[in-house]
Amino acid sequence: MAALAVATVLLPLVAGCGGGRDDTGPDAKGTQATAGQPGAGKSADQGSGDFPDKGVIVTASCSVPASNPASVTVTGWDPATWKRTVSRTFTVPAEAVVAEADHVATPLVELCADNFPGVGTSEEGPRAVAATRLRQLFDQDFSRMAVVLIDRETEATGVGFVDTSGKLTKLSGEQSTDFGDTPREENAVFAQDGKAVWFTEEDSSDRVRIASRSVSGDHAATEQGSGDGRYMDGAGLALAGDPVRGLFGKEVRVSHDGRKATTFITGRGFSVADVPQRSALFKVGGAKATGIPYEADCYPYGWVDDVTVLCGPRLDEADDPKRKNSFWTLDTSRLDGTADLPKGAKGALGDPIIPATDRKNTVRAISADGKQLIFASLQGTRLEFFISAIAPGATAKKIAEGGADKVLSVGDVLEWR
């Protein structure tokens, strides 16, 4: 089962979206520029104060107007009233990659791909809980956003970040004049302490290196790890642990304590990996990982606690009729690496949380304490949202507060603090 998505529409590329030639590229080490068009330097913050440390649902959405630069808005919502607490808008620089461009990878493309104004809900419903890399587009307090920058002429890419005032800071240096590979820095994400932007770079032999650039000083690249990137199409970069390590893989979701992650590994399927001591690639033969047994039928939405994963059906329908379009938990500490659930591990697989139904249900958010979930429920063309305890046989309650439907049906839910 792939992560569910909002329907896409086709719009012409505009400034900030890769349209036309732009002579400005990732070639001015440590320089700063104003993002977008004149006037973008004005603060785009809305609301006041910082994002609350708890009791807030944070969403991100992308807008691509017909005649203005693309923008990304991050908003905190009170889940009791669904009123906005604080909101910040980032104007996307014209040289930033925000639409698909020659296989340049960046979480910003994923965020913006299906979030154009006026997009409705597809028959599959809204997106599932955002993968870790989408949250890490931003630093801890959502004051800066990492971007991948492209030279439209050479297609060289570098990394940088933009703040809400519209100021762009380029971290990558000038392209070498030597005869060699085109610089391909991509998958830009922020260390949560805000001290560095991490990225990946792939060479002509498909070797992927994971590196970082400090936001201060000379921004020199620090290599963090590397590996063979073959058979890893669609992989992205997520960060975990303290000290920080980079994890290159598909659909990576990191546990609360930063010690484990779920990921999809080609040739093995959905797996639970130990976060290694050094940055690594999540693939067969790479970091230590245990495949989630087929019997568990688990698409991992995210972590309930440091060892427990919240699951939904791996494909459109669960093999077990009692789990049809439902959710359940999996205790990953009981997995032993075999293809079947371990014998004697009764309780490793939790009972269904909501009753089986023909509705299409998608987890949108998991509370920080792991006790509640919010899910989208699509019945025909009618989309509704429910909140439920994360417990077998829980009673789901429809979210009826005004504005909740609009909040939850657009963009990505980055976290529920």
C-alpha cells in the first residue's frame, strides 16, 4: 500500500517552479538573496509568538499561483477548537526545485506536488502521516526551510535555506571548472537544532554520499557516510539520533527516541531498522533491518512509542476480514527476523482498533503520547475525519468542529505535538 495522496492537477510551471531559464544557480558560496519577486523581503509571518511545545497540530501546504512565486505555509492548529494558533509562510526562491526536474530529489517536490489551490480529494483520500523527511524540511521552530537550488543551464544542484522574511542563504560553493560530474546535491533537510542542512549527492557510478553543510562559517561540506545507491529509486534522506545520523531510504519514519525507523527496502518490503552509529543507506546488505512479517500485513503509519508501530493494511484490503480498512499496532521488539510472526509472541500484533468497514480510512496524525489518532474516512465522495483512541475496539468520534475538515483535507500533517 503506497502512501495515500490528494489528487494532482496540471498547472504551467511558474517562477519558483522550474519554468524558463534562470542564470542564477547554486554558485555563490555563503551569499544571500531575496526569494521570489520584489516585496518578498517583507515578513510573511502570520499570527504571533512561537509554535507551542505541545497541544498543537502542525500542517504544511504549498501554493503555486499562476503569476506569483510558489509559497509554503506552516500552520499550528489547536486540536480542541481547530483554530489557528500561529502560521508562517515561506516564499520559494525562483531557483529552488519545487516541481519535478530531471529526477532532482527534494521533500519540497513531494510537499508541493499535490497541494495546488483548488485541488479536491481523489478517490483514495488525503495523504497519510507525513514521512520524517517532510517534517525535517524545517528546523525545530519552523523559522527556516531547506531548499535544493538548481542552475537551469548546467542542471547543477546545491543546497540552502530560506527564512520567512524571504532571505535565501546559499550553502553550496561554486561549481568546479574541472572536467567532471555535475554537482548533484539534493534531498536537503534541516538538522532540528538548526545548525546544519544535510543532503545527499550521487555520482555517475550510482554511489550515494550523505553530507552536511553548516549554516554558519564557510559552509564546507562534511561527509557523513556513503554507499551503493542502486535499486534505491525514490529514496529520500531523514535524520535521527543524537549525534545526528543521516538515513537514506524509502518512506523512513523515525521512532520517538531516534533509535529505530521503519522503511521500505527493495527485496525485503517494509522493515524495522536499528539506527546505525553512522549515517547509512537502508537497503539489503546495508544497515541492520528486520523485515515486517507478511502475516502482520502492516503498512507502518508511524510510531506509537519507542517500540510500537501503528499499522494499516499493506494493500487496498487486509487479508484478515476483521482488519479491513482498520488499524492495529505491532510490537517491533518481538520480531526475530523470520518471515512469520514469532511463535509465542501473542500480542505482538494488536487487535483491530476500529471495526472493519468498506470505507477507505487513512491515518492523518498520531498524538505525541501515542494514545490517539486522527484518520480520514472516505465513503463514496464524502470525506469525514474521526479521532480515536489507539486501543483495540475503540469508538471513533467524528470531528465536527468547524474548520477541521478544511485543515485536515489539504497538505501534510507534519506533527501532533
